Amino acid sequence: MARLKTAYLAAIFLFLYAPIGVLIAQSFNESKYRGHWTGFTLKWYESLFENEEILDALSNTLSIGFLSAAIATVLGLVTCLALREVGKKWRAMFMSVANVPILNADIVTGISLMLLFIGLGMRLGYDSILLAHVVFNVPYVILCIMPQLMALDKSSYEAALDLGASPFKAFTSVVMPELRPSIFAGFLLAFTMSADDFIITYFTRGAGVHTLPTAIYSQLKLGIHPEMYALSTLVFFAVLIFVVLFAANRKKLNAEVL
């Protein structure tokens, strides 16, 4: 039975990571044709850092992702704090409305935002993408923060006020440490959704502005260049390193608490 479980887990991991392994191998393949290995090379990585179009798309993806996630996290936190003070009926109604953008089709959201920006006389480009990403990221942040905020006991915050702390000091010293995990989770989720988005970005980006998803899509007509394999490999290892560091720090923090 133990061997069967091990074989099953190995099959699952193979199914999940075999495509990534092929991608990594292809990024070192001297031939740009898939499935035809002609030798080891690093030329695609060298070409990657010389390709201004891809680097601009990567820069836009990272900057829009971080900015939209940061703005959405602040807006989501303020919204959650406001919702906590209203009645259950109004809170439930607002949460239902806030969930609509999550359930709504991306193409509907993308077209509606595009028409809104054009109607307001706004030129489609970097700013319109940023605003669009903030709009669809806020509900995800609310979903991350709201449950933990509702589970907090108000007595600690009120005790801090009774001891002479200002409302801001009481909030930053008592409430924020408790909400930090959910705030961080909301930020990461928002950044991931922003970096991965294609449809909404496609409708709101305008001409000459690309993120990585739209840049890759624009290359499909001529075939994906191996530089994208190199970039995907670097992104994968960057995420892997981040996950390992995060897990190690969380384990260290848990050990300190215990």
C-alpha cells in the first residue's frame, strides 16, 4: 500500500511538472524548433536580455502588477473596515455585489471597462490597464481580508483605546499585526491575477503597450520565439525561490512563537 501511495504521488508530480521540465529543457536547446534537440546553448537567454520588446512587456507586467496589487490591497482593507461597522444585512448585500466581478466573464469586464474609459475620454494605455487591474483585484482582496477581520475580537482594540492610544496607533499596533497574513495573501493573489490576466488587459491596453500575456499572444501568428522559453524558465525559478524562502521564514516564525 505504501508503494502504491508513493507511485501515485510520483505520477501526480510528474503530471504537474513534466511540462515545465520540457519548457526548461527547450530553453537550452540550440534549435528553435520544438521537439528537435541539436545541442546545449545559452543564446536564447542572451537574446532575451537584448530584446527590448520582451523586456518592456516584462517591466509593464511587474510594475502594473505591484501597483495594482498595492492599490487594491489598500482599497480592499479600507472597504473591509467600513463593512465591519455596518449591519449584517447591508454587509451581506455588499459582499454579494462585490462577488459579481469575480463571477463575471472576463470578456464582459474587459469590454465594459474599455467602453467606460473611451466614454470618459481617457486614452487607452498603461494607465487604463492599471485602473482596470485595480478594479478586478479589489474583490479578491476583500475575500482574503474580510473573514479574518470579522473573526477578530474588538476588545483588544478597545482596550488599547482605553489605555490612551490614538485610534490610528491602536489600529496599527493591535489590528494590523492580526490582519498581516490575510493582507499579504490578498496582495499576492492580486499580483498573481494581474500578472496572469490577458482578456481584460487586451481590451484596455491600447496600441503599443504590452504585458507578457499580450506580447506572447502577438507572437502566436509567427510562432513563439525560444526567448519566451528562457523568460518562462527564469520566472519559474524566481517563483520557486520565493516559495522556498517564504516557507523557510514562516517555519522560523512559527518556531519563535512556540
